[in-house]
Amino acid sequence: MQPYIFPYIGYFKLINEVDTFVLFDDVNFIKKGWINRNNILVNKKAFLFTIPVKGASQNKLINEMQIDDQSYWKQDFLKTILQAYSKAPFFHHVYPVIQQIIEYPENDISKFILHSIKVICGYIKINTEIILSSDIQKNNTIKGQDKIIQICSKLKATEYINASGGKTLYNENEFLEENISLKFSESPQIIYTQFKNEFIANLSIIDVMMFNPSEAILDFLNI
């Protein structure tokens, strides 16, 4: 999967289902995608936050993008989290985790997100190995499905699991020709109490963590 900042719970369900999770960071950056932004709950509504990047361009690779460290986004983001979730049941457990992630001194967006996902996995107690695709020696002129198959082969994978949204992207027979089985992770909607609000689905993992203990989150991932 491409590296997403504080992604929704289905992303972590996929991480929990595999032995090695590859952050696909040597593909083109997508503007207005989920790489550097996501939704949290603010005043009973979904609120879109964005981590600023310098010269955002779909002509650059994700691992070429740098976080804009000249802005005050870190202070503003932590203030927003404080105001939005200070009364959430697990705020005092989760806020230091978010703070640790946001204050991490790394401007490479891929490495920043890699660190954030590892920290959250540590909190939830997911033990999956997580690596960057840019760290794998391969032929980077290959694109799409062929690049995925090459990565699987380099890692000696016998099974490739992708999110269910990828069903239209891959040909099962071409994976089988390389002795790799193709499977998809289904992510049922997880519902939990958000204060006394009507439930808003598919928010950032931050929201899930604020309202649920880590043990319950791990249970969600095994549904």
C-alpha cells in the first residue's frame, strides 16, 4: 500500500494480516490523496487535516516529497487534536503517541509515515515487519502489477494480500505464474461510540484509538 498518514482502521487490518507490509513509496505522489491528509472528528463532523509538503507534484515520487518544516503545522495539528479529543476516554493514553509521531524530526514524507505507522502498530501490538519499497533492490522501470510481482519475488513471497479495492487492478493468473497466490483483505465497517454523536465511519485511526482501548482495536482487526 502507498504510505498514508494516520490511515483508517482497514489499513491496519491489512498490516495485521501479513508477515511483511511494504509501503509503496517509489511511485508517483497523488495530490489530494491520502498520503499526507486524513479525517478526524471535530465538532461532530469529519474534519480534513493536511500535512504540508513542498512543491507537491504528481510528477514526483512519494519518497521525493519533503514535509514543509517552515510552517507551524505541527503546533496547529496537536492543538486541533487536543481541542477535538480532550474529553475522549483514551485521550491521555493516545495523545502522547500522536505527539511522539508529529514531533519526529524527519522531513522525508515516506520515512515520516513509516515511523508513524510503526509507532501506532507498537501501541496496538501489531508485530508485522514494515519496510519501504524504495529500500528493495529492483528494476524501477517496471510499473503497475509487474512491479508488485517483482517485489513479491524479491521478498520470496508465496502470497500477496491487497486491500479489497485492488481487485480490479490485478490478474490472478499472472501472480500464479510466479507461484504467488493473490488474496484480498475485506474490511467490514467497525462501529464504536464517538461521544454521544451519530457515528461517522472511516475516520483516521486517531479516532479509533481515542475511543477504544488497544486490546479492542486489535480485536477489531481480527473481525
